[in-house]
Amino acid sequence: MVKALLFDVFGTVVDWRTGVAQEAKAFFADRGISVDTTAFADAWRAKYQPAMERVRAGSRGYVPLDVLHRENLDATLADFGLSASVDPAARTNLNRAWEKLPPWPDSLMGLTTLKSKYAIAPCSNGSIAMMTWLARYGGLPWDTVLGAEIARAYKPQPAVYLASASALGLVPSEVMMVAAHNNDLAAARAAGLKTAFVPRPTEHGPGQTSDLEPDTDWDVMASDLNDLARKLGE
Amino acid sequence: MVKALLFDVFGTVVDWRTGVAQEAKAFFADRGISVDTTAFADAWRAKYQPAMERVRAGSRGYVPLDVLHRENLDATLADFGLSASVDPAARTNLNRAWEKLPPWPDSLMGLTTLKSKYAIAPCSNGSIAMMTWLARYGGLPWDTVLGAEIARAYKPQPAVYLASASALGLVPSEVMMVAAHNNDLAAARAAGLKTAFVPRPTEHGPGQTSDLEPDTDWDVMASDLNDLARKLGE
């Protein structure tokens, strides 16, 4: 019997692409710099998996995602020819764009309904700080923050799912992972968790080709978090 | 400038003595066993500091408080001549008494008001699981759970306060520790945190002699959590 729901956050609960682009737009406009900020958001995010892969591969010890994001920001600014235009303090500020991301329209009501029956927590690759400030920004009603920093590892490594279940005093089968990404659910299932797929077909913009459909028979498939609440019996 | 408030929980936010005694009363009544359950709660709690001290002293690695509580429960049952009367599954169940503790009358309103201005989190010696289920039991509106398990150490070791501030991306002076215990605040202050004292003169029952007054000039002194919200400018 499932007692807790763990959520992927970037893409599943919040719209990181719109949020980062909006923050970047305001940031560069203040400085009189012209940038395609959606392309900037995509370029910054494109460095996310390779940066985590170095930690997963063991060639680098665990550092929180804030550190990787900041390094990736430096590289993205260089790619856009803006290295000389943005000082370190401003970069620290722009790096906090990841704490100011809009929830998808159904996220707050869906999570609030689900919380009445299940413990709910992010199981994200984001740090405790990112998840906490992001929740305060958007009103996400988490019971606590779990995920990468608890495990000092990055999804899809099994330690992240297992440490998050264990931190609640639960065995994996008492926990359900909710995500818009098939690979996240595959790893959660392999670790013994239940799985729920919620598609987010515009996470990567109008031309998205990945994760439009479930790859396999996840335990629950829902159209959004309100539908998930209905399917889990409210 | 303070951005987050960390709270001691057992005694400061919830009334552990009443809660444990109530849970024990129902537990033993169900089994037809006559026990002074307030004395039982006090005896169980009396083993708390010595158990943590073995971890603090390094003679034992960190284990979550749930594990220490369970060992202390076994010893307390033996002290009360009840070792043969309670099987292991029932002990596991009784150990969850620490997840079912009533908040003090001002705690929910005080925390809710404080949350509108500050990030709020427990910085307790309790585990993430204990703090999460306890929050769900009592409606405590934490932003996340910090404290001992994040640091793999027990208060008053400085690592607990420092790891909790760091997990929010804050320096110690941006964080205020709130507690009903002078020794907790002394350790927090030594680690660089701001401090707020809230007396809980009946935590240990009507005859309490400790922590009735602040020992020194803590940064804020409040009569309860609603008064703390007023003094921190709401």
C-alpha cells in the first residue's frame, strides 16, 4: 500500500523552460543586452545531464545542483559571447532563476489534494535549497524535501530513490514515483518503487518529441496531477 | 538579515510528554496492562540524551533517532517489568508514539504566520521520517525538514546547525534557531546563528525546574510562537 508520493520537479511539477527564459529576459533587459532567452534557457539546460553524468560516473564527487548550474551558466554565457558582460555577483543572482519557476496550472491543486492522503515530497536532482525556495516561490505544499542531496547522488542512480524512501521510514513498494520522464520511472521501478506517468508535452516547447507517451505499463497513467489525484482515490 | 527560522521540536513545538503518555495509555490499556504512563514517558525520555551521547562521543556511528528510541523502549519496558508482555511488532508500533505528539496551542498559528515571512524548518534531533510524519499528524507547515539526519550528527554538535543553514544556501547569520532550551541556543549561537528563546514551562510537567527563564541575552525572547511572530515583525 502506497503511503508516500515522490515527484520529479523540473518539467513534472514546474515549467522550468518558461521560468528560466522569463528570469533571463528580465535579467538581460536590465543590462541592455539582447538575447534570445528561450534559446538561452535551452542551452543552459542542455548542459545539465552531462554535468551530472560526471558525478554519476564517479569522476567528480557529489556537489549540489546549484554548483553545477552555476558552472553551466558560466559556460552558457561564454557560448553566447557574454562572458565579459556579466559579473560574478550578477551570475549568482541569475543562477537563482531555478528557484523561480512557475508550477504547471494543475500542480498546486493536484498536490494539495494528494497531500490529504499521501506524504508528498520532491525527489528531484535539485538541492534542498533549490527545492525549498522553489516551493516557497510557487506555493508547492511539500511535506519535506527528499531526492539527490539526501542521497548525495543523481537520478537515475538507484540510491536517490532508495534513500528517499528510507528517509520516510518506508520500503520502496510503499512509495510511488511521479514523473513526466520515462527514464526516471524506469529507474524508480527498478529500485522497487511504484510508478505514475504524467505527460508534460510542452516541457521542451512546442516541438517536443520526447516523453509524449508512456513507454510501458506504468502503475498509473494520468493526464495531470488533478487526474492523478482522482486515479489514486483522492 | 534573517531569512530562515530553525526550530527545536520536542518540547518547543510539540508536547512530547503528554503525547507519549497518551499513546502509551491507549497501547497498554488495549493489552490490559496497568502502567503509570506519564512515568513511562519520562523514563523513556530519560534515556534519550545518554543514547545520543554515545553517537556524539564517537563510540557509535550515526543512526536515526528512531533506532535509539526503539532501543530505549526495549530498556524502558525491561525497567517496568514488561519485557515479556510486548512483542516486537507491537514495540515497533509503540515507537511511533513520537510521530503522534500534540503541538502546543500556539504552534500552528505561530508557525503559519512566521512562514509568510521566513522559511521554516525543524532542526531537531529527530529523523526526517519522525519529523515528516509528526508534521502530518499535527499539521505543522514546515517548508522542509532539516536537523540531525541531514548532518548525521546530534545537537548540540555544531555540524547540525551548520549543515541545516548550508542546506538552505544560507550563512549561519541569516538563520535563527528557536528553542525552549538554553543549551540548544548556546550551541546555535556558538555556530553563528541568531537565537530566539520561547519558554515551555510545563514540558517536563508541573514540577519543571529547567529552562524556565532565558540564561542570557538571546537575540529574541518571546512568550510563545505567536509572540515570536509579533516580535519578528510578522
